[in-house]
Amino acid sequence: MDLDKISKLIGIIVIIAIAKYIWNLIFKKTNTSIISDHGLEILEDPDKKKQLRKAVDEYHETGDWNETQLKSIV
């Protein structure tokens, strides 16, 4: 093979690789979770949700996490 044919073959391979990369970017299926399953369970439980809200409010007032209270919730 001469150098011209090899460079054309490499060019075609690069074009195919770029096209595949773009294809994968466009049709990428991702699962974006903003909150974990465990966190969702806590927020769906009315009692735990109230406890968590109280802990967050306390943090906003004091600026210090009460880890014992937070650990008992989660």
C-alpha cells in the first residue's frame, strides 16, 4: 500500500469514530437522580420529613449540625 491509501484509510476511520462519538452524545441514555432512593423514602414519610425539616431549621439558626438528631432521622 502506498502512503496515499493509508492516509485515506486513517481519515475514513477517524470520520467514522467522530460520527459514532457524536451519535453516542446525542442518544445517550442517562439516569439523572437528584435525590437518592433512601432520601426519597425519608421525604415520603411525613414524620421523618417533619424531623428533617426541624433539624434543617435548627442548623439555619445555629449553624451547627446536631449529628445525633440527624443520624436518628436517616
